[in-house]
Amino acid sequence: MAIATASASRIPIADYVTGIPAGDRALLARAITLVESTNPEHGRLAQAVLQELLPKTGNAVRLGMTGVPGVGKSTTIDQLGMNLIADGHLVAVLAIDPTSKRTGGSILGDKTRMSSLAQEKNAFIRPSPSSGTLGGVTKRTRETMALVEAAGFDVVIVETVGVGQSEVAVADMVDFFLVLLLSGGGDDLQGIKKGIIELADMIAINKADGDNIKRAERAAADYKAALQIFTPAGATWFPPVVTVSGLDNRGLKELWAKVLEHRNKMTATGEFQSRRQAQAVSWMRDMLENRLMAALKANPQIAAELPGIEASVRDGTLLPTLAVERIMAMMKLQ
């Protein structure tokens, strides 16, 4: 990885700017490697490349997909992607794998789980470790999304780690947020995470195949009823509940039709553009927070005193809020 990043950093910016829109997959992969690098010099180079490519970004349909492990996200994306390619689309999948807190490792196995897409020349799958980032996405998902858009991919699917209260960050960077759920898991409605459901643009009950079809339809009816108690995000769109089977390719064309219907309605009211603009500002704020944290950790005075401050907070002799004020004073940010 270090060798690949070093090689990527030696490529002139102009080569990235001309090569990525021309469809050079090797340059695209190397640019993403730069974006994901923790080396500050690589980061500066990546940002320079992104700034030059910015006019070529923003034209794709951005679809976020989340759901509990085992719900069938990869199988559904694999089949949906194949359907879209058959219709003439170029599909990029940003698949986020969980990083082990114990070892720091990540399986990065989505290319094997999406076997059909992995062999398609009109598809690009980029598995990335979450590196412990909350929100089910990596710190650089937005930048990677911009790069694949500049490369001409007109559908970008972000597959998140899983579903939970911290898995809402993806909704702040996509046009359409899809939540995959299962039926027959016992107390279905107990599994609803209010924060997730309120952000969902659509709920899809997956694995509606074989003898599970009736159970899936009953679960869909239950979720439709449950959605009535939530306040919709806007007057333009009320989240539909559909049944699908990624395995049998059932309901996926209707699912995509809903994604396009949502885009058309939101565009007509101006909400689509407003959402994209808000996401750009959110991206800036997240980057600012990351840079401030990096600057804090790089400050030699803070690095020297932080262990003692943390020890005082740990043993209860220093209030956490006062500890923060002490650190901010050292940063001269009070």
C-alpha cells in the first residue's frame, strides 16, 4: 500500500486531470489511494487533483444503501448494478468494510460478494476500510465519490457498514437513502432505528422470494403503518415501502423507478439542488473538524500535556469541560 501510494504521488496532477475523465482506471485507483492516504503531502496532492476535476463532478445519481449485516446489501447491489449497466449506465460502488477495533484490519471482500459487477467493464468497485469512522462511511467517501463521478460513472452506490444510530452520515452525502430490512426476524418493528427510518427515502424488504414472499409483504405492511407516526422530511416525498429480492432480481426495476421519481420530484421543487448545496457545506465542515483535530494532535505542547490532562479526567480530579478549555487555550481557540 505504501509503495502504491508513493507511486501515485509521483504522477503529475495534469495526468490525473486528463486521464481520469478519459477513463483510465489505473489513474482513478491511484487517485483514490492518494485521497485515502494519511500522508499530508499526499492529501495536498489529492485536493489539488479534486479541485481541477470539480467541474466534472456532481452529475451522478448518488444512492446510499444501508441495512444490518446479512440483509443482502451486496447481492442486491450486484443485481441492481447489472440491471443498470444493461440499461446503459456506468456504475461505481463504494463498499465500506468494517475495521476491526482489535487488529485494525478489514476484510475488504465486496469484490467477491459482487461477483457479476466485479467482471463488468462498465462497473467500478472500490472497497475501503471504515477505519473506525462513525456513520458507516470512510473519512474520504465524499472525495472518492467525486473522483468516480469525474471518471464518468453516472450512478454511484455507497454501501455502508451496517445499520445503527451512528449510520446516518451516508444520508448527508447521497441523493437517495435506501434502508434494506428483512422480514421473519421475530419482532420486526422492534428493529426500527428511529434515527435511520426518519432519514430513509425508501424502505425495501429484501429476500422476498420462495416461501418468504408472504412474510415480506406482511412486514412491508407493518412498516408502512409504522411510518405514519414519523414526521416526513418534506412535503414532496413520503418514503415508500417495497418488497424486493436481490437474489431473484425481483422488484429492483421498480425500486430504481422510485429512485428516479424521487429525483424528478425533488428537482422540480428545487429541493434537489438545495440538498446538494447543503451537502457541500457539510463536507466542508467535516473536513474542517478533521483538520482541527489533526492540528491539535500535531501541537507539541498539547502532545506533551494531553496524557496528564486525560489522567486527571480519568481519576475524576478535572472536569471534562475544563479539560477541553485548557486544551483550547493551548490552541489559542478559546
